[in-house]
Amino acid sequence: MAKGLGKGIGALFPGESLEQSGQVEEIQLELIVANPFQPRKIFDEETLQELADSIQEHGILQPIAVRKKGRKYEIVAGERRYRATQLTGLEVIPAIIKELSDTQMMELAILENLQREDLTVIEEAEAYQSLMENLHLTQEELSKRLGKSRPHIANHVRLLALPEDVRAFMNDGTLSMGQGRALLGLKNKRRISEIANKVIKQGLNVRQVEMLVQNLNEEVSRETNQPKKKDIFVAAKETQLRDYFGTNVQIRKANNKGKIEIEFYSEDDLERILEILNLEEE
């Protein structure tokens, strides 16, 4: 099965499209369930409604493909058409019934969506990971079969190491792939979610996120090299100040004196901190 990946759906059904190979039957919508291997998790409501309006006016021009599973039918291809048909209030949908294994189902669902190139970066990463795990492929083997570069696949799969809430931000477009990749470089992985929220709140671009991560990593290195642990009282005050200013704050104390360092990452960030301090230009 894996050897057909590069040729896509046509490798499984030569010379014909998946939804045009077989006899069309009318199937009750209530008997149809989603493809359990569907990589797409997000369906745009506006475009679904547009498709539903088109179906109401012109009908369903292309049947969906399904496979029999007990008393139900699992969607092989055409889930957008199925979801849009649900919105119209229709009770049946034209479909072609295929005989497919779980492996074929998974491969077809992923290939169909990858070829359309409108998955989110996280959905695409999950699709690559699923193919590698289920078809026992390495990144190099998968890159050859899909015609994608190995770095392209590797850069996507790495994003799956991000915390779930950060992946959700990337799925809904709140964070870009570049911002997500920059966050992966943070040495203190426990702070990724915290820093991601800060990036969103302050509207930092990719370059600013990279600089922020670099600065935070340098702090980790300095703290690691410090021979003495920071005083508990000082650490508590630093935490209090970080929460107050919404940025990193360092208290450097020696004997009975010291200094407080408040970091900023852009001109706008500096103005925000100055406003908190109630400082005005003279």
C-alpha cells in the first residue's frame, strides 16, 4: 500500500476518480458517519453554508464515497458535501459504496486532503505522523512517496511537540507556523504556553518571537551557571513583578544593594511598561 502514496488516489483506483467508480445509491444521512481517519478537524462554516446553498439550487453534482461498516456507512471521500447536505435539511445523499481496508481508508482520507492543500499546519503535521506510524515509514521514505522535502515534513511534525493549547492557537490561525517553530526553541518547555499567550497578547511577529526566545534562553543559561540559588524572598518578588508588568523581571542583589531589570521586546512594549509606571515624556 505504501508504494502507491506518490501517485495518490489514482494508484488505488487506476484511470478513474474515487467518487466515479461504481454504482450510485441513495443513502439516508442518518446512516452515515464521519471517516475515523479524517485528518481535517476544522471545517469553515461559511464555505459549508455556501456549498449547502449551491446544493439546494443545483443538487449534489458528485456523489460521496463510503464503505459499509456494520449497519452504518463511513465516509471515504466527500465529508464537506455530506456536512453541507446536512445543512440543507435533505434526508438522503448519493453515494458510491467501496470495499476498503482500514489502511486504505486512512491513506485515502489523508491523500485527498493533502492534495487539496488546505489543511491547517497542525492537521498536515498529524497527517504525516499518521502515515508514518500506520504505514511504518521514515520521514525520508514518506518525503519520497509524497514528493515533499524531508525538511518540510520534519518541520511540520516537530510542531506536534507543542502543548495542546498552543497547537489549538495554530489550528485557528491565532499563531502562525513561524511563531510556533520559534516557540519550540524555548529551553524551558514548561513556559511555552505562557510565552505563546504573551506573543498573542502583544501581537509579536515571528522575528520578535525569535528574539524573545533567544533572550529567555540566555536567562536560563545565566541562571544555570549561577553557583548560588536565588533567595526565596527575591524569587517571590520577581514573580510578583513579572505578573504585574507582563514581562520578564530580574532582581539582582548583592549585599544590601542591587538593581531591578525590566525587559521589553519592542517600542510598543516599552511604551506599555512606561504607562504602567505612570511615566510621561517631558
